[in-house]
Amino acid sequence: MAFTDQPLVVGDTADFTLYAKKDGVVWDISGGTVLLYLRKPDGTVLSAFTATISNGAGGVAHYQVADTVLDTAGDWARQWKIEKSGVELKTKIIYFSVEPALA
């Protein structure tokens, strides 16, 4: 399990959270679909993970990545895709680092 003030380490779980905005304002994503894409350090893009919308009116969704997903040390990337009422938006790519485990 990762701590909020610690870097991610191979084998950690991670809870990634989306705060959706459209045209600069909070986007009510109620009834929509939110997917999380992860790209490994070698460039492999993992299959989309379906996120949980925890506060649709507030534009909040999250996905908790299992401890088997972050299996490689290095620079990773994540991107969200939101689909609602025929509109599809992708977030900017967010880069993050996963450190090797010592044991």
C-alpha cells in the first residue's frame, strides 16, 4: 500500500482520482463511463480499467489499482477517458514514477 507522502513502489496499490472538468467547469459525469489507461515504462498500454464514479455531480471518479499492476520500476503514465451523452473527452497525460522494491 502506498502512503500519500511516499513514492509508489513496485507491488503497491494506488488509488487514482479524477476531478473532471469540461470547458473549465466541473463536469457532472453522472450516468457516464470513466476509464483509466496506464502506460508502463516500456510503452505498453494496459487494457482500460473501469473507474467508479463516486460523486457524479462533483465530477469525481476513482480507480484503485491492484498490487499486481504496478509491476515494473520506472516512469509510468496515466490518462482518463470520460464518455457521457455522446461526448468523449480525454485528460492530459499524467506522468508518475514507480520505484523498485528493496525486498
